Amino acid sequence: MRQTWAWMVMVLMVLAGGLLPLGCGKNLKNPTSPTVPSGSSGTPSFSFGTFFGENGTDPLQGPWGIGVSGATLWVVNNNAIEIQGVGNLQAWTTSGTNTLTITGYNGSFTGGGFNYPGSLGIGPDNFVYVGDGTNSSTKNTAQVVEFTPNGSYVTVFGNTELSNQSVSDGIGGLAIGQVFAYLGDATGKIFRYSVTGSGQTKTFTYLSSFGINGPGTLGSIIDGLCLDGSGNVYAGDANNNRVVRYDPAGNFQSAVTFLNQGYPLDVAVDSLGNIYATVIPNSQPAEIQVFSPSGAPITQFGSSILAAPRGITLDAAGNLFVADISFVNSEIYMFQKK
């Protein structure tokens, strides 16, 4: 199970002195601003913005998947079996305050409710999609749950194709485009669907699977899926310490190997094609690694404050958001684009 494996990796790093001394970590109230290298012309660079999530009406409890839908930042609150929305995102990133209230949306929706939500994706129409796993003897069907931009339940899909084995962090990743949608399965393959219709009448029809042969063969652990502006698919291939790019039909294009034998936990791509990933390197602190569209390393940062990063996403302005599960508190960190 991915959750068990990821925590085993982090525990081993703790014992090796690489990630966190037990009972320590970061200064949770006033984290030290990390050194974020400035990029050269045309490359991304960031400054530490702020953090939030440990307080409010519904504090985060194990944030995993994360995505921006319009002015709302959506987070899968895994331990609480719910998703949460942080509104007025533009005002928050502008002011740099960490006092916004988090509003929770629990799993008691039509269709049986969440079982074990993990990954999260945002469609081009700002609809929200949550990968729901099968970590229960009472519900053994993995599925993707669709919500409107304001969090109202719409439907589920993918439960026919997705494997029913235990997937402890939900679906391994999902990406929703205008024409195609993609789901990462626990068996190490990606399912491809056509998307027809609009709004709450969209239909997802299974077409094919890929990632199971040739140089684009994925290991059994897919952690993160995303799309670029051309509809190319990026998959975090945890077993092979890389991110793999496919064209919209699922044909292999290229692969980028993470630095220091890094284990990816989620991936994102900006409007220029730069690749971002939350990574746990071998025997080193967790960090964010950034690569150019060609796969050249650009920068690494965040190791001074991140404990156990999961989801990663960007807003329309290029600001970077990371969901972090620490041993003490759970938080969202924002790194502001310079």
C-alpha cells in the first residue's frame, strides 16, 4: 500500500537522521523561510509565502491531494475522510495572511460517501474530482467522485475498470482534460477515458490503458498524474524514481529521473512545461524538485520546512501549493512565484 510504503520510507529516513528527529521537525508556528534559489531568465523561482491549516473551524488531518478550482483551493483531508475548500484564494496569496477559515465538506454525499479519499484533480471547467480508494472490508470498489466547483456531489466513475485491491491513498493519481481523463490504478497502469458533454452532464467512457509496456512501463506505484497545455500526461513512477510523459493517446514520449534517487509523491506542470514534484530523496530531507520541459534540473527547495509533502499544485498566477503531513500538525504551504 502506498501510504504504508511512504511512511516506511520516512521512518527509515528518520532513523538515519535524514528527515526529522523524532518529536522535532520544523517550527510549526513560525517556520523558517527556506532558501529558494532564484531562477535564470525564463526559469521559475519562488519565495516562501505562508502556511495554514492547523487552526480554524476544521483543521487539516492528513492533507493529500490538492488542487485549485477558480478562487478555491481544494484539499483532500484524508484522515477525516472529507475534502475541504479554502475560499478567496486570490486575496490570501496577495495579503500573505494565514488566517483564512477552512470549510469542510464531509463524505456523506449521495452514493455512499467516501471510503478512503486520496488524490484530487481539477477539470478545465473547475469541477473537482477525488480518487476514493478501497481500504475497507465493507467497501471494495475504487472510484472517482465528481463534484461541482462549489462542492456539490455529481456522480462517480471508474469503478468498473479500477482494481479492487486495497489502495491506501485512494487512486494513484487522476487528471481531467477537455477531451480525455486519466486514472492511475494500483496495478501500475493508467486508464484513459473520453470526456463528452459539459457541466453536470459530462460522460466518461473508458477507451484504453497504457503504461504497461516498452520504455514507458510503470512500476506498481503511481503517485500523481497531471496534464500540460497540450494534453500530454505526466505520471509519477515511484518504483523507478522518475516522472514519465505520454502523449494524449498514451504513447511514451520521455522520462525524467529525480535527483538523489528521489521517490515522487505528486507531480505538477506549469504553463511553460516546467515539471514540479514533491519528492523524498534517498537518505535526505523531503523537498520540491523542479525540472525544465526537457528534463534538466532547475532547482530543489523546501527541505528546511517540509516534513512529509504529498500533493502539489499551482494556481493561475504560478504560485505553488504543497500539502504537508507532519508528525505533529498538518498544513498547506504556499511558495509565491517571484
